[in-house]
Amino acid sequence: MKIPAFTRTLACSALLALFASSANAAPEKVTLKLAHNLERSHVVHQAFEEMAKEVKTLSGGKMTIRIYPSSQMGSARETLELLQNGALDMTKGSASDLESFDNIYAIYNLPYLFRDQQHFNKVVFGPVGKEIMESTKSKGFVALSAYVAGTRSFYAKKPITKPEDLKGLKIRVQASPTTLKMVELMGGSPTPVPFGEVYTAMQQGVVDGAENNVPSWVQTRHIEIAKFFSEDEHTSIPDFLVISTKTLEKLSPEQREILEKAARGSEVYQQKLWEKIDHESREQAKSMGATFVTVDKAPFRAAVKPLFDDFSKDPKQAELLKKFEAAAE
């Protein structure tokens, strides 16, 4: 019996649609590569491990996250570039790292941006924070989750109690334009150095001090060289789990839901770990003979006012800043 041409056409169209659907379908088993520059002892790495376990459980073993810590695949900037090039699925980036890839993250590097931890949480984990995390799809990445990283302060071989104390000091900073400008306005000489090279740089006098949170100061052993931690608390810069847009788009809706759920769970897990490690690090620092220096923040705030003035000249950034301020109300 001869099959009518119309029927043959419909059959062919159905087959082509089936083949196209199969070609575009997400693979049943997925392995995602996650590389970052933190040590295994870091609480963000531990949060990633917890997330990997959750992903494996929720997917019934069909999804795996393979983690490469300790700069095995390069610095934060290098892993972000690998991610953009499609050679890596996920990485960790602080707002300082991400600022160079999309200026929307620059706002997090502004000094004295948050009034307190509650304000930080409302912004970073609230609507405006999610808006920022999802805004960079066209740049080849989006952020799945955010992590607390305490407050950053200066540490050196001598106390830094006022901006004038920074004069003539080379301070290690992350390669963030906003952070570079901040240290300049305060009177110091900002010196970008890769995170893993800071101890040697301080030993050799390449830098005189650095700025970071208490756990990083202790865990990196920078405390052995720089005994004075001056708590000016200039910034609270979150870390982010970043995923390639291409990788995200290859996942099925179910796989994406599993990954996003595990990532959100890792935020809560990391915050609990952070509170514990911050307390323990402070106690350890005191037992090592280090000194915490109380600082009047007003002169530091006044010194960096030009940063906010410049920031507000950009209408988009000014609007974003208003949203941050509104979250504090």
C-alpha cells in the first residue's frame, strides 16, 4: 500500500523532532568540575564538599561534583577565565575577583558599605543580591550561592590606628580597582599579590602588611610575621559560587533544581562554620601573642568618601547603591 506524501512528511518531521530532542537532551549522568584557590581547611571549601554530597544524594548518584582546591587549576582570575572559555564548570570568586569581569560587583568592594551583619545578610541573600548574582549571564557566568567572609581589616608589624599610619606602607590587596583606590585614599601603597604568595612577600619585605579577615590571617600563618590586627573593619566582601552559563544551560530542569537546592543549603552550612572558625581563630591569635587593636573608624570613613562620590556618578551604580541603603531600613 502506498503511503500518502502528507503522511510521510508528518512521519519524517516527527522523527527529526525526536532526533533533535535527543541531541539536545541533558545527559543522564553529569560530572561538574569545580576549581578554586582555597585550602581544604577553609570553610568555603568545606561548604563545597557538603554541597557535592547533597548533589550526589539528591540525584541518586547521577550527578557528581569533582573539586580541585588549593589553586590546582590556577588563581581565582585564572579559574574564572577557564570558566568563561568553557574549560571549567564552576569556581569560587570573591566580589573583588568578579569586579574585573563585571563592574556590577564593584559595589561590594566599597568600604563601610554595610551598617552591620544584619544589613549585609539582607542585601547579599535578599532580592538585590540575587539580582546581581543573576545579572551576568551575557558575560558567561552566573553566581549560584553566596558566602560570608567576615570583615576585612589591616594587619602589619605595627598597629594601624589612623589613615596616617598607612603612609609609606605597601599593603597587599586583591586586584580590585575599588580596593586599590581605597588603600590609596587612606594613604597606603596598594600592592596586588596572589593570595598564595602573600606569606613569602611579607617575609621578603615586598609588602609591609595586608588586609583580610581574622581566620585568613591565622590560617595562612601571616600572623607569624604581622602580629598586629587593627580592626578598622573596612569591608565585608562576600564569596560566590560561580557557574558557567554554558554548563547551566546544558543541565536539565531537574538537574538544575538539584544543584541550586544544594548550593542554597551550602550557604547555611557555611555560615555556621564561619561563626565557629572566627571565634576559634581569635582565641588562637591571642594564644600566639598577637594583638587586636581597637580603631576609631571615623577618620577611615572620611578618607574614602571620594570613592562613594565617584561611584554615584554612574546612574546604574547609584541606583544599586540606593537599593543597598534601602535594605538597611
